[in-house]
Amino acid sequence: MSYDDQTESPRLTHPDGSPVRALVVDDEPSLADLVSMALRYEGWEVRTALTGQEALAHGREFRPDIVVLDIMLPDLDGLEVLRRLRADGSNVPVLFLTAKDAVDDRVVGLTAGGDDYVTKPFSLEELVARLRGLIRRSALVVSERSDPEIRVGDLVLNEESYEVRRGDTEIELTATEFELLRYLMRNPRRVLSKAQILDRVWSYDFGGRSSIVEIYISYLRKKIDTLGPAMIHTVRGVGYLIKPVA
């Protein structure tokens, strides 16, 4: 997985310029590390915990701005961890990780109060977008850009309404097409390899072939590049990039 280059999307920071503090809680070390890398790529300071008790200790000492919290932990479940965090006076926004076939009614009820959840397996791009949304709504941090729209030339993507348009033309995208386009647009003029795109846009345990990237790039081209001069380009042997029309 490659997170060496910094994304050109606007940073979320505290008003004093210090980084967002994120706590990632999951008893699968590989998944916790994967999520942590994605958040460090955003410029955030990250701590990880593998148990509920460890999460509570970090919550008191680290004082995170956002918590990624697995429901199933070996000691305390995620809902109990949240209850204890709230009992300690913490109003930190929480994004739950839960199995697709086990979305607890209690989780749905809690997320109605401002928290959120994603089901496993998830894409890192979706996870980061959800976290950025939670943080923006919490008003604990500021963004270099409060506008939810990402612009590359005459192409505009709205991260909150999930609307995309080129010029005056609305473009209908599937969920995966949207995530792929968002990743490209958050990295304009930067060549992204198939491996980077798979890591970021498809679910972390995706076992398919890299040809899926070519297929979805072709879908985007049919919807975007047919509306004007081409914006999505292939760099042979390297990857793909999006850039405004010269």
C-alpha cells in the first residue's frame, strides 16, 4: 500500500493548526494498521487500540477528535466502550465498524444522534469521507476549505450531496464510480497506480483482479469525457490521472 504522497485535498486541523487526533479501535491488527495509514495520509495524528480497555485508556489520555470503533472486541463491546466514554464526559464523534449481516438496532439508534457506522468490508475512501463529514459537523476542527465541492476544471463533485456535474450537465454515478472519481479529483494531475486505486477505492479485502480498475475508468470516461475534451488520462505502465482541460 502506498501512502507516501500527500493528497492535495484540503486539510482538517484544529484552529491552532495542530492535526486532527484519531483513535482507531479494532482487534484485527492488520485492519487497524490499514485504517491508521489512511488517516495519517490525511495528515492526522493516530493512535490504535486492540481492546476496549486500551481504547478507554487512550480516550482519557489522548483525547481524540474522532474514534473509529469496532463493535466486536475481545473484552468490552464497542457500545460499552462508547457508553463509558460518554460517562467520562466525552462527546467525541464515533464511527462504528460492524459486520454487514449484524447491524445492531442499537447502533442504528445511536447513529441517529450524530455518530455513524460502516459495514465491513468497506473502502478506505468511503471511511475517510465519513470521518471527514463527522469532524466537520462536530465543529471541533477547521478546514482549509469549508466548501464540500471538489473542482477540477469544469468538473464539480459535491462530497455531501453526492452530486456530480460537468459544466451545466448533471452526471449520474454509481457508488463505486463516485468513490473512484473522488479519489482522482482529490489528487489532480497526480498519476495513481492501479494498486493505489484498488487499496483506496475497493474494499480492503477485495480479492478480484486489477482489471476492475480499467473497467471502472472506462465507465467514468463514457460519462465524463463524452461531455467535452478528455480529462481522464492513462499513463501507460504507470496508472491514471485527471486534470483540467488546457
